[in-house]
Amino acid sequence: MFSAVTFALCMTQIAAGKVIPAAAPAPIAQPAATASATAASPGADRQFDFEIADFRILQNKDVQKDMGITEDQRKSMNAEADKFNSELKVLDAAYAKAKESDPNAKPPTDKLSTLQNKLKSQILSGLGAAQLTRLREITIQGAGDLALLDPRVGKVIGLSDAQTKSLRSRWDTNSKKAQELTKKGAAIEQAALKPLFEKYKNTKPKDEAEAKARQTEANNALKSHESELKPIQKQIGDLQADFLQLVKSTLDEKQKKAYENLRGKQFKTG
């Protein structure tokens, strides 16, 4: 769960156009650029990897395994996370107290950002160069083609302003349409499940068998509205496919290659 101040910071970053988590401003050790460091081989640029890599996904054991995180590294990360959580509790408490006297008190997003940047710096500085690059690759894979809208990624693969504007415009348009369709679908599902909510409100299943029976009822209720829901799902899928097609037609072969290099080998779970 996000704390109140964390949620507020996320909203600020999204409003600022940050597709991938914001970079920490703290300086880090970085090797000098070499002649071989090109847009298609950003692994040589530790600063780029540092900025793009989402340290939060290091909580995933499959990510740890893929990156070869050692037990000592894991313990160090946990220690830094514990420090962060302690400081966050203090910040949250101060914010809650401030809201008691002033309901319009602004969340301390700057202070939270500083704490997060400090945590990111401490954790990523403990990674080897290859590990940091791999974390950046997995981060970009997780963002999907939405990563292309991040100006830092666009700059590395050589997107022009016109290309970026075209992708951003289509994404914004399709996203608004998808959000409306999602709301429409949610309303249909809510109406379908309402009788069951009323039927079972304030009661808990006696055992696993009853829990499964209730789930079956819910599935059947939704299934009875498939004729209404399937067209909505298809329209959302069509919007996604439309954006992917635009990506394919917008990027030239050199840019596609650079983008694939940024993504690295496919990350697999399990």
C-alpha cells in the first residue's frame, strides 16, 4: 500500500511526464564515456542505467535471481529499506498531525522525494555494473512500449521531437478512450455482482467449499453479461494494438535496434 505522501509523489511525477520512476539527483561513481558508447549501446553509461532502473522491482525474487543478487547484497538492501521505512513513518506522522490542524496541508512530497532518492542511491550503488544494466533492461521491459514516451529513453534511441509528439498524442487519445471503456465495463460488472454483494454482505464463507461456491456464483453472474463485456474488451485491445502499430511504423530500423538493445534479453519469471 502507498502511504499518503508516497501516493501524492507518484501523482506529481505522472503529471510531470515521468513514465519511468524519476532519477535520483545524488551523484554516483560513473566511468568516463568511451568512443564505443553509442545510442545503441547505453550499457556503458552507468548514469543512464542509474536514472532509468526501478530499484523497487528488486523486491521480486525472480528479478534477484536473474540479476545474480548475492545474500550479502540482499541483506544490505533490506537494511536500507528498514531505514527508509522508519523515516517514512516519521514523515507520515508529521503529515497526519499537520492535517489535523489544517485539512488543506500539502503532503511533504519534496521530503519524500529526498528519502526515496537516498534509498535508490544506496541500493543501486551496491550493484555491479552488469547488474545495474540488467535492472535497467528489466525496468524498460516492464514499462512496455510506454517507455518510449520517457524523454530519456527517446533521446538515447534517437527519437525526433515529431516522433515523440506523434506517439504521445496517440497514447493520450487512446488512453482516454480506454479509461472510458474501462469505467463502462466496471459499471456492468458492478451491476452484475450487486445482488451477490447484497446476498452475502456481512457474512463470511464457512469453509473452502462455500468460498468456491460463492466464487462460482460470481463467475456465472459475470458470464451472463459476456455479450456486453466482450465488445468492450475487444475495443480496449484494439486501442492497444493501434498504439503498437504506430510504434512499429514510427521507429526506423536503427531506432528499433537501439530500443531492443535497451530492453536486453527477455526477462522470465520462475
